[in-house]
Amino acid sequence: MAGAAMHTSTDLFNLKKPNIWKKPPHRASVSCCLGSSGGDISRKRKLPILLFDVMDTIVRDPFYHDVPAFFGMPMKELLECKHPMAWIEFEKGLIDEEELSRKFFIDERDFDLEGLKECMRSGYSYLDGMQELLQSLAAHNLEIHAFTNYPIWYNIIEDKLKLSAYLSWTFCSCNAGKRKPDPEFYLEVVGHLGVEPCDCIFIDDRPANVNCAIEIGMGGLCFENAVSLAKDLTHLGINVSVPRI
């Protein structure tokens, strides 16, 4: 169940494409001044701001490896049995856990929801090198936000992995009522941050989500692994240590 997991079979099996990145337009300074309520300049904001997808970018997605076994069926059968919209609605915060448990399967069969949550919790882990990379980015005092398609269960990820040590869970689809790659979601992110799109770099494992970021003027990086991401960030002027995997 990635940020875009448990959707249609087409969505789930999109093949990864070669890394895509675009450097934002040149800016004269890497920081901008933010005024206090009295109008005085109070601090400088370091740019660019980093926006991270979470599932399969920072955190291993249990859906692909663990959930089919939990239900005792192969992935193909699971995709055929599950409701095509229930998880999407859950990600957008349109339904709660109780409604998800009722609608998860097309035939509305009962299943152990708490067991599924524990299966997910057990499967969450940092992708190789990503915790080290986030530590390096945080040490550079960069502003980092999650920009992810995920339901309220992101709290389970936080409880286990403590991502908030490195980033803010600012932009989750379950709170916004929107999912990537809806352009309105991206524009709301920029508006909330109070910066220009070119002041942001967005990292995601799905090319369609990265392309949307680029189309509105953000820098975009298509995630492959922690080592390649560190190198790509360096190309964009953010010098971080390349993690050892």
C-alpha cells in the first residue's frame, strides 16, 4: 500500500522509468527572508525546500511483499478481489477504518483489520540508506516535508520509524482530501509553504508524480535508490554524503 498502493492494477504495476530530474530556474540566493508579524525580518529560510514521497521512496511498502501473504492469496487474485476505490477513498480521508473494513473487498467479506494493520506495521522499514541520507539532509538545516498519498495509518509509520526526526508530516492526502498527481494538491502545497514552485524539489518513485511537479515549476527527482538520489541532489547544488548501502 504505497502512497499510491492498492489502486488499480494498472497503477500498481507501472514500471519504473529512468531517473528524471529538472533543475529549478536559477535564483540569486539560496535563502529568502521571512517577516515577523510586525513586518521586521525575523529569520532566513533556507532554500530549496525538499518534498518527499514516503512509500517506496523513504519507507518499504509492505503491500507488495507482505499483504498478499496475509490474505493467503497471490497479488493477482488480491487485485481482482479488492474494491477499486476503497483504498483511494481511505487515502483521501473520505472514509474511516470501519468503512474501509466493509468496502475493502468487492464482495464485502469480513477480514481481520487489526491483523492487517499489524502486518503493515511489521513491514515498515527504512529503505537502504534513506535514514542516513535524511540525517545528512537534516544536518544541513534543510526544510523537509512529507508530500505523500497515504491514509491516517501514516501515524503507524511515525510511531515505528520516527520520520519526524528528519521531516514534517505536512502534506498527507488523508488530510488534504487530494492525491498526487492532482495538480491542485501540488499548488496547495506551494501556497501553504508561501514560496514559488521553483523553490521546491520533489522526490517520488513514480514518474507521473514527478512529471506533475515539473509541470508546475518544481524541481523533480525520480527516486531509484539512496545513492543515486544523493548524487542527483548534489547535481542540484545540495551537497550531501552518499550513503553506503
